[in-house]
Amino acid sequence: MKQDIKPLTIKEWNEEDRPREKLILKGVASLSDSELLAILIGSGNRNESAVELSKKILNHFNNNLNVLTKASINELMKFNGIGEAKAISIVTALALGKRQRLSAALSIPKITCSKDAFDIFEPILGDLPHEEFWILHVNNSNKVIDKQLISKGGLTGTLVDLRIIFKKSLELLSTAMILGHNHPSGKLQPSQADKQITQKIKNAAATLDIKVLDHLIITQKAYFSFADEGIL
């Protein structure tokens, strides 16, 4: 009878292969993405160590953590050695990392350029499989005082309710706003609908003495700024 072989835990590996010990001795920056993922999952399967399994998972997602962030629990559970609990741990850790990036971006004292706005929008919009349209409400010091989801699923005139936008602006006493939406296709060029919505909001904002500082189109790695391109 073939004897079942239990998966090796990290504590049973050779000392030089233990990510936890490496983290303690050398710091978190010394660990690769696969080693960090291995610490999360704790053990591999009967044929692979946690690090080997982590490398396989990352390779499946093009060694791109942004792509891995999109993985569902069921998708992760297709890997031998990843049960529901481990899959939940991976999804949770990646979600916390995304929220940390957003929190760090929102600590920016003021928006000084389009890159500052991109750093806030990207954790929200960069890896979404559908379009969303958001607004950053800004005070007279160019500090972001709130962010607001306006629509999901696409960007058309019917999906943008100006009353919702400016009700929030008036409640916050904001003096300016920055528009942002994503293109899941990865294409950065604005469509005619993008330009029309921008102008519609800009015209309405002007009647309330509120400035539209910029409109950013967001992808995972880049952005298009209406202001930088001189078309706002």
C-alpha cells in the first residue's frame, strides 16, 4: 500500500529555504513575491513545497501581482494544495495591500500634478474588469477631501447624474474636482463619449464656481490626462 506523504511545512524545510526565518533575519524586502506568497499559504502539496507552488501560481498569472489580484477564490482553488482557507488568505492579503496603497495615496497633502491623481485612482480602478467613473472632490488647497463613485459599467450621458455629483460637492464645500474612469481594454485614448461627458460636467461645474481640474483615463500601468494633453 502506498503511504501518503504529508506536505512539508515551512518549519520542516532546510533552514536556508525558510521564508519566515529569512524575513526575520534579513527583512521583508529580501523576500521574493513567491516567498511572501509561500508564507501566506504555509505548505505546498505532496509534490511541491510552498515556494514551488507559489512560483507556479505566480507564473500562471504572468508573474504580475495586479493580475493575481483579479483571481477569484474558485480560480485559486484549482491549484493542487490550495484549499478554500488558503485561497481566502491570498485574496485577503492582496485586498489589504490594495487598500494600503489607496490609504497612502490619500495621505498626499495636495494634488500638484496628474501623477498625484493617478496614484489615488489606480488602486481603485486599475485592475477592474468593467468601467467605473469616480470623482475626487478637492478643496481650495488642492487637497482631496473625498472620493465618489458615480457610475459602473460604462461611461455615457445617461449614467452620469449631475445632481448626484454636485449635491456632494455642495455638501463638502469643495472648490474643484478631478474626474477619473478606467479603460479595461488598456487603451488610453479618450472616446468621443469621454470628451462629451467631460465638457458636460465642466460646463455645469462652472455655474457653481467649481473647477474641473482634470479628467484621467486609467489603466493598470498608465494614464491619460485631459489637462496634460490640453483638451480639458
